[in-house]
Amino acid sequence: MLADCHMHTYLCGHAIGEPADYVRAAASRGIDLITFTCHVPMSDEDSFSGEGIRMRYDDLPRYRDLVAEARAVGEGEGVEVLYGIEGEYFPEESRLTEQWQLLEQESFDFVLCSLHHQLPCFREWLYRLGSAEAIAAAYFGLVAQAAKTGKYDSIAHPDLIRIYNTIPPFAPETQEKAIREMLAVVAESNTCLEVNTSGLSKQIYELHPAPAILAWAAEAGVKLTLGSDSHCQEQVGQHFPEVLDLLSQLGFEKLHYYRGRKRFDYAISAS
Ligand SMILES: [Zn+2]
Ligand SMILES: [Zn+2]
């Protein structure tokens, strides 16, 4: 069993290809289950939207249909296709009301949570904190806060603050205290962390979260989901074999996925 629980559709404006081709790519790479998790629509245009960031609210029915079409293709290919969404967390929760209503109304299988600090509104909020160290620590605090809301199933790329230059690059070890505190909260909160393999293809060429953080996560008993964050069919399952090896070396025995917002697990079989 192998699942890729993070991928996009062209509705967000920065992913390409037909969803059905993502399904065929999964089949060719021995992946049994995929979950589409396109970027959640948000009508707060000034802060979260703009050209090529996320689908519009009125794209949702189209998104539902695209995933249903992909599911039909998956039936022929031996790949189960699930319907998820990549949600957002933001320090001012009052600005998330509309999104949280949507998460309750729509019958998603899986809800990821992203803290996209590179969004101008998020950066503005973080920069008020002063030093880069303070910003990094606050970011991990916000990851914990997001997990505590209970609104999301897994926190996507939980050390994303290490890229996109909101602050200068830093080694996870310099934030060990804040990161371990976050991991303890996540482990308690019944929320997973995502191992996101897209980092291996961009900027720092490292996993999200970094291997050091994963080692601490293993100690804290954190549960994991696995996702490629594909924005094109070539990225489906990217870097999975090496990452599965690493996870077993770190002592993880299981990975998780969600269907109907319920968690399931499967054994990691290293290559
Ligand atoms: Zn994207
Ligand atoms: Zn994504």
C-alpha cells in the first residue's frame, strides 16, 4: 500500500495537466491511492487571493466534478482517488470563518492545513515580531495552534518557513525548543504532520519537514501523512522511494491517509 495525499488541479491557476493523467502517473509508479488537495477558495481577495493562487468559490462544483472524473479513471487503473482540499491557517482566526464553514459543508475526505507565510498578509503579520529568530519560533507556535483547532487532518510542509525568504535560511537545530514544543502539541492533538517531498525539488533540496525534525517527530510519537504536492503529473510520487527508506530508518513503521475525514494507516515498506 502506498498513498500520495497532496496534489493539485489546474483550477488553482499554477498547476498543469489533466487530473486523469495524475491518476495514470500514480498507477505507473505503484501508488494505490491519491488525494487531490487543491488550494481552498477564499473570497478575502486582498489578503489571500489574486491571479494564479487558488480556485474561486464558484469553481468548487467544477473541482468536485474533476475529482469525480479522475476517480472513474482510477477505478480502471487500480488507484483510489479521494477528494481533499489544502486549507489555510492564519494567525487571525476571525479571517478564517468562511473557510471553516466550507470545510464543514463540503464532504471532503481529507483537509490539509498550510501556513503560507509568503502571502503578503502573513508576512506583514510576522514582520511585526521583529527578529528572524522570533519569527521562526512564532511560526512553529502557529503550526501548533493550527493543529489545536481540530479543523484540519494534517499540517502540510510544517517547516515551510525555512524557504521563500521571509527570513534567512536557518538550520532546524537553532529552533529545536520551539519545534519540539510544536511536535508535542501535534502529537496530542490527533492531527498528523505531512511529509512533503516537494522540498527535495526546490530551493533547499530537503524534505519538509527536515530529517532532523522528523527524528524529533518520531520521538514525540507524531503521526504522518505523505504527499508529493504535485502541480504536474511528473511530480506524482516524487522522491517517494528514498523518503520511505529514510522514514523507516528514523523508526516510523506506519503512514496515514484519510477517507471521509477518518484516519487509516498502512505499513511503510522500504524499497
Ligand atoms: Zn500550489
Ligand atoms: Zn499544495
